[in-house]
Amino acid sequence: MNVLGLFNYWIVVILMMAGFYVVIAQENMIKKLVGLNVFQVAVFVFYISMSKIDGATAPILGDEFEVYANPLPHVLILTAIVVGVATTALGLALIVRIRDAYDTVEDDEIQRIEETEA
């Protein structure tokens, strides 16, 4: 198997590392949330890539079809996308509340404020 045949897995690795880097390297909470979403998309692409079967068709019963693809991974990814959108909305709502309370969304500034108040 050649390297170009595994192109989608290379994309998954690049997206995962980019999202992971953003989560670790950034102090801004909104940027961290975006990094988590990039990482989540990488997991979606990985899961769908693994479920791909060459020459398979939708699970329609018939004599002309020999290999069937399982639709369950695609349904699970659709569910995960909905959960991801809801989680992102909740994260953004929390960031808005943190911004109201501390007047910033930077982790280091919030930690400094907490240390001076304690």
C-alpha cells in the first residue's frame, strides 16, 4: 500500500496535531474551543475513513449486490456532529459568562485575577 493511498489518514493526523497544538499553546479560551472543534473533526474524518469499503453498496437487499456497507458509522457521526455543535454552544455560553465576570477570556489573566483576590 502506497503513502498516497493513505491520504485521508494523513489529513486526520495533521488535523489532530493542529487541534491539539491550538488547545495547548493558546491562552485565549475561544481559540482553545476552536482547537477542540478541529480535533473533533479529525476524529469524525478518521471514523468515516475506517468505515469505507471499496466496492460496497448501501444495504439494499438484492441479488445483484454482493458487498454491503454498514450505515451505522455514518449515523453515529451525524449524532456526534449534533452533540459537538451543542457542546460548542455551551462552551461559548460559558466563555461569555467568564468574560462578564473577569472582563477577559485569557487563561493567564484570569488566573492572575484569582490569585490577587485570594
